[in-house]
Amino acid sequence: MTQQTINEIVACMAIAGDHKDVQMIQTSHRLKLAEFWGINEGDRVLEIGCGQGDTTAVLAHLVGKSGQVHGIDSAPETYGMPITLGDAIATLQRSPLGERIHVDFETDVSSEEITFADRQFDVVVLSHSSWYMRSADELRAILVKLRKWGKRLCFAEWDVRIQTIEQYPHLLAVLIQAQYEVFKEKSEANVRTLFTPAELQQLITEAGWTITAERSIDSPDLQDGDWEVQQLLADFETETEALETMPDKLKKLLEAEMNLLKHAAATTPISPLAAFALTAE
């Protein structure tokens, strides 16, 4: 990974305001993941949960002109801020990477209507997208489908096994969200179902994959830990007040955890969790 490579990829992406430095850091992290996964020139890639294309752009760069990246996301084109998914992907598709990228929005990959030919893709990718799943059953079912369509699985998600005290606020923020998300029927939250590395290993194995490599990849400059904490501090009261079925005792517990988070955020520099990455065949 070189700075020139990062610059080339970021130049193809939609940037909010003057936050190019933010995108550079995000892209650097995705390059770390993709290099660990071993994405090759000419690969045909299916990416589940492509979002605004942070990983999509990196994949498209690495597969080259002879490769292809097919992204799928359950959200509509209008989802996201300050740049919508639709605008972000449209910018990528107008760039030199555009001919290599196809994206389907508002597409539920777990639906029986969504299908591809056996082994149509060299690689299937889930990059920081598993916590958006409604349940472990949904993730397992998707992994089973992907086993038919792809030769190799490349996976990454936040690693809740904290390595430094600076990661503690990010961990608290995702744990608190995961607890109250249990009571929601529908959600647009970043953390709808929290999976630990051990749970992910089990689900992936149960779906028929054989894990070939694992690594914890740390990118301490990422802004995601701070974003997650600040968003929760802003939304917690509104979110929990709307959940009438939540027991009062759990609400009190969550309030106590929020007090811990507020203290940690005020006294500890916030670093993001590392990423738990793996490959499987």
C-alpha cells in the first residue's frame, strides 16, 4: 500500500465538504483489509453491504480493468448523510473505476428471488456489514447462499476484544446499542446485531466454509469509534424512550452503562476497535 494508491482511489470518490483527510484514513483501512484478503487483478467480486462504497472503491482498484465488483445493499439510494448511497456510488461509476462497478440498491440478498450461478464469483466480501444483520439466523442463511456463489469468503467486522483502554468507549457504545436494538422490529442503526469473533467463526463454519486465515487489523486513526460514541450520546434518550416493551430494570442498567460511557469519553482518548478479518474457502 502506497500513498499514491490511496490518492488514486480517493480521487474517484465523493467527498463531503473538505473532509478528504477523513476519506484517506478510511481508504487506507480498507486497503489493509483487501491486502490481507489477497484480492487479485481479474477477480470477480460480490460485495454484500457495500454502503457508500468505501470498500467497493478499493476492490475495484485492485481487480483492475479485467475484474468486476458487484455490490449489493439493502438500503435505498437515498439513505445516508451527508452523501447518500446513490450519490456516492454514482460518483464512483463516473470515475476511471466506474466500468468495473455495478451496484443493486434495496436488495435483500437473503430473498429467494436473489440468485447467481454456482461459483460465479471468485470472491465474496462482507466488510463491516454483519452488524447490520437482523439476527444470527439471517447472517448464517446469507453465508450459506454465498458458499454456492463464491469460491472464497473475505470478511471483516469490528473486533470487540479490546486491546487498549482507548478502545473501551467504542466497545461500550456498541454494547449499549446492541442491547436496546433487541427490542426493535425495524432499524436503521449501525449496530443491529452484535457478533463476537467466536460467534462469527462458528456461523461461518456452520454455513459450510473452512476458515483459512484470521487476523486482527488495527487502524487507530479511524474516526469510527468517536463517531459511534457521539451518535449514541446524542440519540440514547430518544431511542430508549420509544421502546415501550423494554423492562424498567434494563433501562436502569443501560442508563448506568451510559454514565460509564460519558465518563470514559470525557477522560479517555477514543480509539476505534480493531477489525477482525478472515478468509475462508
